Amino acid sequence: MMSVDMKIYRHTVSRQGKAPEDSEDRVLYLARTTGVLRARDVAAHGVYRTALSRLCRGGKLKRTGRGLYVLPGADVTEHHALVEVSKRVPRGIVCLLSALRFHGLTTQSPSEVWLAIDVKARKPRIGKPALRIARFSGKALEYGVEEHRIEGVTVRVTSPAKTVADCFKYRNKIGLDVALEALKDYRRARKSMDDLWKAAEVCRVAAVMRPYLEAIQ
């Protein structure tokens, strides 16, 4: 299946004209268009991967991870690990502790990227960044997913409300104290309580969350 970023690339080419014919120029064009370039994207456009090595040696391209490249001076943000994971697992959804960190709902800084995938999906094997996999199914996987453009890459992240509800659902895995901190920060940020209750119902934790919400109101 074509990634979202490659669709954006092809749309850009269709609007601005043909991509450069020279192999190295084509790679640089792809890097400018997609933000973070995968080696497989280069191969898909008929360019030998040796072009990547030549560009790296010449200082025109920078390797940020296994099979991932950016232009020198590219705006690498604090969320770069999420970008790398999203390029490698485009159907994955950043969730739980990593989503809390992204939305500013925790003081913790997880050393792994928490990623939600379908309960039947094959576990990704990407080495680095390290992953913590959570398996969701049905509406629990599809509900409350936001798309953010980071470093030119589309990153899928659970919404603040869905993230808090997920934390209560997975409280035995991440700790009730983390879920409570997230709930307090969500309330302090004056985010929508209606959204939170909808997410809690989807995750089937409304009854669990109710006494904690009443206690902090």
C-alpha cells in the first residue's frame, strides 16, 4: 500500500511537473518532498540505493536511522522518534505514554515509542527506535486518531481524550499513577469533558474513571 507521504510526493509532482531525471537529483527531490526519505522509496522510483551512499558521503544527505534519510539542516524536532516510527510503520498509531508526552499530559519521557496496531497485525521489527506495542481492535483502534505533520511526515496520534481513556484501560500496564496524572493534566488544560466521556465509553472505562473525575472536580 502506498504511504501517505508518497501520495503527497506524487501529487506535488503532478502539480509542479516531472521530478528530476538524474538519479541523485531525484533522491534530493524526494527528500525535499517527503521530509524523511526511506531507502525503499528510492528503490520504488527506479533509483539504486548506492545513490543514497554517494549523497551521504558528499554531505548532501544525512542518515538519521536505519534506512531513513533527511536533508542536512533539516528541522529535527523533539518528536523525531515518532517520525521515524511513522515512516517505518505507517499504519501504526502513537498511543499511551508517547501520546501523553506529545500532548503535554505527562512529565514522563518514555524511552520507547508506544505504538497501537491491530490485534491481528504482525509485530513490527525495526530495531531503533525501540517500540512498545499495544494491540487494539475495532472501534478502540479507529476512534480518536489525529494526524499531525511533523518534519514533513504524517504522524498518527491518539487524541488527548482517547489517550487518557486508553491509559485507564491499560492502567495495569502503565500504572494507575500515570493515568491519574494524565487525567489531572487533561482537566487542568480545560480540554473537552464531552470528548473524554465519549472516549471512555469507547474504551469501556467510564465506570472506572467516574470516581476519579468526581474527586478532582
